[in-house]
Amino acid sequence: MAVAVARLKGLVQGWRAPQHRDGLALVLSSGVTAAVGLLYWMLAAQMFPADVVGVNAVALSSLMLVGGIAHLNMSHALLRFVPVAGTAARRLVVLGFLVAITVSALAGAGFALGAIWWAPELVDVAGYGPLVAFFAVSCPVWTLFSLQPYVLTAVGRATSVPLQNVVFSVLKVGLLVVVALAAMPGGIALSWVVATAIVVLPINLWLLLSLLPAHGRRTADRAVPVTVGAIGRFIGADYVGALFWQAAMMGLPVLVLGRLGAEAAAAYNMVWQFGLALYMVPSGMGQSMIAHSAADPAQVEKARRETVRRGLTLVTPVALVLALGAPLVLALFGPHYADTGTGALALVALSAIPNVVTAAATSTARVRQHRLVQFGVPTSLSVLTIGLAWVLMPHLGVLAVGLAWLAAQCLVAAVVLVANAPWVPGPPGRWLDALHSSALMRRIGPDGLRRLGAPPDWSVGDAMGGGSETVVVAVGPAGERRALLKAAETANGQQELRQQTAVLAALHADPRLQHWTPLIPRVLGTAEVGNAYCVAESLLPGGCGPDALADDARRGAFLSSAVRAISELHRTTATLRRVGDEELDAWVHQRFAALARTLPAGLRDETARIAAALDARLRGQIVAVGWAHGDYLPVNLLAAPDGRVSAIVDWCTARPDGLSVLDVATFVPMAEAMASGEEFGPVVLRWLAQVPRAEAEVIVGCQHALGGNVLAPEVLVLLGWLEHVSACVSRSQRMAANPVWNRRNVRVVVQGAAELLEAGRPAPAAAMRAGR
């Protein structure tokens, strides 16, 4: 009972977080609007014939389509930039509104003038002049109504949106009754627009006269410059994607009208009211995520996962109920709607589940300003949906549109899930890394080089390394490599690059190391480019360390010089310290805690046993502590033609108070694993039983040179393994989620290490086989 209560409290507190609170407010607003909207269309279905409902529904969908296209996607631009605009927020909103309503008025009139070609039924019902006047006035009104919730969310007043929509919903229902009694032509559409106009005026006055000035004063201290160029670049990719998305959302009713007739359009309109209500759930949560993540883009990945999880929690049960109860739900509107739209409603409702994933991907791209994703996700959905619906409608009727929505959403969501998966095996994972890297470098572009202080004739060259967290490329004049450019967008990647920048600066500034620092890179410049942190480093001479290790003629020189090079750093900077609680917590217990999260529950007791055994062997010992690389592996070394180490790179895990000898105790078994083609885990487990004599002498000799107590080589090998694998799972989600790497390098050691440390027995055969 206590556990259940605690979980309930945690759930409530989670929804109280500002992002989720505002997201829930927008979802509630959408829910209230959908409920009253369904009542509205239910009344319309009872008061008017199906063909009249169909033509009016298409008129309103066209209004929303044209208004959505014509406001240039200013909604998401305001949502993205108003939270960080400070005192310029009101000016930004006013300009955005003016541009949006001007273009909307022109686009509305243009749509009505051309309706004779794409929607002649509208002209037949209203006549040319009234139709042009209706769209020229109603499109700007609808545009302002569409922009208001985004601005309210941007200034932290998303909780006001439900009230606005309740008033709007009640007004349009009341006006619908009035126009029905008056038997006004086009009365359904007219009631909708008049209700919209009544709501728009007071909300805009409140925004411009009160909320925006107060928001500007409140956020002035953390404002960033918002330029026309930044808004233009954001809108550029986002607008094209939004055009396609609006075409699918609001344009399909026009397509159904032309392809299947007015009565089928009426049935699809009722189906889409339910689909739209479900689609608005992740949309509202995405709006909140954009507003709350704009000031801290580094947290956007966590926000994306939470948005997906909470969105699925809200959408999935309702979607399943609608899919199962579609005949009963549509029967409320009348027999025609149930007979025509039941199958389509079931499929559209189910399509709302993968839509949570695709909508979150688009919202995340808007925060990160990933223009390819901003464009690609909605465009793919729209092209697939409209294309499939067009092909299948003559054969399946309205059912084809529901099938098209479900197929398109499932396909694009599958691509999004693979692209965001923490671990993708084999070549697909490398292809995704390459795509991420190339996309990041395109976003950085020449502007990034200039901001790093590169000469005008330098350009980005070939890739030198990196992966899912960081990209590394050569830069210099055309055809030359003069330096390295490293860039990262993820929170982990940025943290590592910033750490490396600080470490290299500290090492170069240490007068004790002036003779040694030619072995390490020098930072040439740093810059923030968009959401990426960029570093330019000197390019050091030498070839790949693993190549020297694989060469029989160079291996010996490489191994011995690698130990000498890092030992010189240890000898110069180390001091003696007695191992106590602070050291044991940092070197043993925190690392095992990170590791345990990647292991099955049955192995977590084993990690506690190993931690206890290491604690007992280390506590009270006097050891050398100083600058340590923290990831001293062959891949982080460069070698001269004769095999000697010429450079040490990748200092993002270095620290000034590490256990000095641990670099060597990690390097030696890792070099053995790489030279023999084995995984690291089985080598460590074998060495826990007995470290080879030559390697044991190296580890003991390094300790003698530093002073203090001499620890058993197997203890240091296990500590080195622990440092390496815990850093891997902490630094990279992909490594943490990789079951193959985990089984071969983590589980195999955990299963046998405690017994070997406690009793010194040979490695269990079963554990050895598990690592193969």
C-alpha cells in the first residue's frame, strides 16, 4: 500500500512540473474543445442534411488550411523565440501577428477566387462575391485565433488556453442554433467564424497590454538576441514541413469532397473530429516542451522521452476505446455516418498512437533547430497519407483515408524510433552515426569555422572520428589538414567537450609539464553554434595507435613508449594519499552503481560483493593520486612510424585527482585484448585469476616509481575495467543499451570477479564461455 501511495505521489508531482503542467493544460483544452466540437457537429448533423454538413465542413477545413498555410508557421516561431526574447517579446509578437494576418487575408481571397477549379461546390452554395469576402475576413481571424495559444504558452500562461477554448466552443454551439433557426445559407461555417472573432479581440488585448510586457520584465536577465535571420532560418525548414502537414490535416476533406462527394465528406469530417482531438494531445505537449526547453536545449532529449511516455499514457487508452467502439460512437451522429465512417474511425484512432512518436520528433527538432527533421517528418507523413488516400479512395471509399493515416504514421514512427534508438546493431548503427555527423556539420557550416577564429580560406574536410555523441572532422585550406573541429549537440557530448577544453587548458598552464605538453593537443578556439558546442584543436602528428599495436615490428616500441609517456604525467603530478571513504565512493561505489543499472536484477548482488571486496583491499592503503587520463586506451594514442607514441588525445574523462597507476592498469589488458582480437571482459577475467608475469611487473614497477603501497596487479586491473565500463555506460546511451557489448564486457566479469577476488580461484568455465 505504501509503495502504491508513493508511486501515486510521484506521478502527481511529475505532472506538476512546469513543462508537463502546461502540456496537460493544452491537452485539457484540446479535450474540452473536442468534446464541445463533437456536440456542435452532432447538432449540425441533426439540423442539416448530410450534403449541407459536408460542404460547410469542407469550407471550415479550407479556412483552417489556408489560415494555417498563410501565417507562415509563425506559431512555432513565436513559441520558440518569445520565451527567450525578454523585453523584445511584445514587439516580436506584434510584428509576427501583422505579417500573419496580412498574408492570411491575401491567401484567403486568393483561395476563394480559385475555388471554381478546386471546390466548385462552395461557389454553388455561397456565390463568388460572398465567398471571397468570407475567406478574406475569416482567414485572418482564424490565424489570430490559431496563434494565441502558442503565445500564451510561450509566456507561461498555457493554463488560460482551456478557458479561451471553452468560451469559443460554447459560443459556436449557441450561434449554430441561431443560424439553424434563421435558415441562413452557409450558417454552419458562419457560426464558427463569428464565435472565433468574438474570442480573438479580448485575448489579444490581454496579451499585448499585460502579459507580454510582464513576461519581458520577468525574463530580461536571461534574454538572448533574436534576429530576423534566426527567425527566417527557423521558419524556412519548418514552414515547408508545416505546409505539407496542413495539407494532410485540413486538405484531405477537400480531397474527399472532390473524389467521393459531399455526403462522404460529411462522414469523414465526423471521423476526423475524433482523430484531430487525439492528434492534438501530443501537439499540446510538444508546444509546452518547446516553450520550456527553448532556454535549455541540452535537456531536450529527456523532455522528448517524457513527452512520448506521457503522450502514450493519455492517447493509447482512448484510441483503443474509439477503435473498438467506432460503430456506437458514430451512431450518435446518424445512420449515414455509422455506415460510412466506422472503419475509418477505427483506423484513424489507432494512427494517433504512432503520431505521439512522430509529433514528439518534430517538436524536438524545433527546439534543436534540426531543419531536416522539421521538414522531413511532416512532409513524409503528408505525402504518404495523401498519396495512399488518393489511390485507394475509389476502391475503399472513406475507409481509404483512415488506412492511409495509419500506414503513414506507422512507417514514419518506425523510422523515428530507429533514428532515436539508444543502440542500433551493425552497419545501420554506423549509417545513423554518419547521418547525424553530416547533419551536424551542415548546421555548423562555414559560420562555425569563422566563430572559432579559423582563417577565411579554411573549410571543413573529411571526417576523422566521432559517433552518436560527438563529430570530429579535419579543417584547413582545401585539401589540407591543419586542425581538428569537434562538435557535439547532446548533453553528454557537450559536457565531455567542455571537460576536455578545461583539462587541456589546465595541463598546458601547469609549469611542471612544459616538457611533456607537446604530446597533447592545444585548444585553438571554442564557440557555440546553434545548439552545438564546438572546439578547434591542434592536429598532432602520428598514425592510429591500434595500427601500431597490430604491427609486429612496431608493437613493442608502441607498448613501452605508451607506458613511459603516461607515467611521466603521473610522476610529475602525483601526491600520496591514504584511501578513505571519499576515494572509495568515487573509485568503486559510484561506478558500480552506474554499472548496476545496466545489469539484470539477478546480478546486482554480485556487484555489491565485488564492491565490498575492492573496498576491503583498498581501504587504508597509501596510493599516488594526481592527473590521470581516465580513458588511456590504444585508440586514444597516435604513433610515429617507428611505433613510439607521438600524441595522447581524447582528454574528456581526465581529472586531477585520479588513481595514477590506473591508466597503465587499464591500458595493458586492453592492449592485450586488441592485439589478440578478444573482448576486454574475458581478458580481465582471466587476468583476475593470474596477471601474466611481464604485465604484472609493469604494473608493480609503475607503483614503485610513484611511492606508497604496492597494490596487487589483479586489484588494479579490476579497478581499471570498472573505470572503463562505467564510463562507457555513463557517457553513451548507445553503449549502455548495447546488449552484446554488455554481455561480453560487463556481465562476464561481474559473474566471476567476486569469487576470484575473495578466494583467488580460476575463472569459472561458464563465465568464460559467456564472454565469447
